[in-house]
Amino acid sequence: MSDYPTFQYGKPRFDQNTFFARFRHFLDVIDPSTLFVTEKRLGECVALLDHFKRGTLPPEVTDAQLWQAQKIKQAIIHPDTGEKILMPFRMSGFIPFGTPVVVGLLLPNQTLVSTIFWQWLNQSHNACVNYCNRNASKPAAASKFVQGYLGAVTSAVSIAVGLNVLIQKASRFSPTTRLLVQRFIPFPAVATANVCNVVLMRHSELSEGISVLDDNGNVVGTSKVAARHALLETALTRVVLPVPILVLPPIIMAVLEKLPLLQRRRRLVLPVHSLVCLAAFSLALPLAISLFPQLSQIDVSRLEPEIAMATDCKIVTYNKGL
């Protein structure tokens, strides 16, 4: 049986009802091979999909070719603006361009300046990725993005610097223990900043609500309860994401650095550290964003009374965002 189902324009290739299916879908979304697609190949993919929409597709074109064309187009072109997304800010470029930042965050013996720099660079990269992959179907004030960015940078830098100062002043820690503990500082700083960014960027949803859809995809109303669920799921994803990225590498490196090879050849520590970070990042990103479906479901009885009055469905869906 072919791994490619019948092509559906604009739909994911894998069913989104199970974690494994979502995991496979997001492996496609972050596939870095799409970074090397040429302008000519992109044009061919767009033309092929245009033929499909017009019903003028040549009979020899397979479902596999159509799914691949859609994968390439979605990886490079913004669905709302129709413009190409800059390579470092595509989802497919998140791991290749984000890994050097993760390595910098986890470098040992950080100074105050280097701590501030790497936290600022990490939040700046995240902000650019979020903005370039935003939902642009409705105009949004630039001030909302600026507010989220400044809040994330401020919280990340404040927590990282504050924890560093506290650890430096902790006299009961030996130098070795202090160095080990310092390696875990980026996690609470980044996790808190991620949550802060979500809250500041999307706090209006809590007061205005978000659209909920029936079985046919029709909007049946706006729900503040669904908005709370959406923000909670997104915030949880943003907290889970840095766990393997910023917690596993320090633990692994603490073990590897005791190996005779790395004891003798200290110049290998940074390359090995970079590979460990790359492996952790590559695993963590699809796992974290696969935790919840993009379109989550909720029982109508848990929502506002006016939603229940507007539909006969017992369960409605909402877009939680990323």
C-alpha cells in the first residue's frame, strides 16, 4: 500500500487525530531539505498545484508528486501573503539556524555580557520566526508583536542574570557544582520567556474569545473558554519544547566530558557539544509541537450557553495556534 493517500489541496498528508500522525506531519514541516529547493523547482511546484486547482492536471502526475509539491510550497511561501519567507525564519530552518543559538545558550563559564547576548539572540530569532509564520489573514497591530518581543527578552534576560548572580553568591556550592548548576539556567529563563511571549501576544483572545467550528468547518460562535484552552495548550507546548533542548545536553555533556578522549583533547568538546545540541533540538521540536492537534476539540457543554444554542453538534473544534 502506498504511503501517499489521495491528494487533498491545503490538507495535511497525515491524519491529525493521533500523536504519531502529527509527529510525522511536523517532520515534513521542519524538513531542512526544503531549504535547498531552487527557484526553478519552486516554480514547478506552484504551477503543478495551480493545474490541480484548475482541473487541468496531466494524467501521469501522481499523488506523491502533488504531496511533495505542496510540502515545498508550504515550506517556502506564506499561505496568506503569498510571499517567500526568509530562509532563517522558515519552520524548516528553525533547527539549522537555531542550533548555534542553543549551543551559545549552553556554553559553560558564561559572563554577564554573554548571558544577556545569547538570551537576546534566542528571543530575537524566536520573534522573527513567529512573525514570519504568523496568521496574516487578518491585520494585526505591529505593537502586539513588539510587546511580546520586549516581554520575552526582558523576562529571559532578567531570570538568567538573576539566577547567575544567585549561584555566584551561593557559598555552599563548590566550583564544580556551581559550573554544573549554571548550565541549567537557560531552561527556566527560556521557558518563562516563551510563556510570557504567548500571553503578551495573545492576551486579547482571553477577552475577545476565538472562533469555534462545527463538523463542517463553519464558525458557530466565539468562545472565551476555548481561548483559555488554546492559550494553555500553546503555553504548555512552549514549556515542553526547551526541556530536551536545554536540559538533556548539560546532563549528557557532564558525562561525556569525563571520557579520556575529551579529557585529552579539549578542542573536541565544542564540536561534540554542538552535535549533542543538534540531536536534542531535532528530536524536541517535532515532539513538542505534536503534543496537541492544531485543531483541538472541546465538548460544547463546557462552553458558553450561546455556543450550545447555535449548533446541534456535541463537540466543536478550535485552532490553538503554535
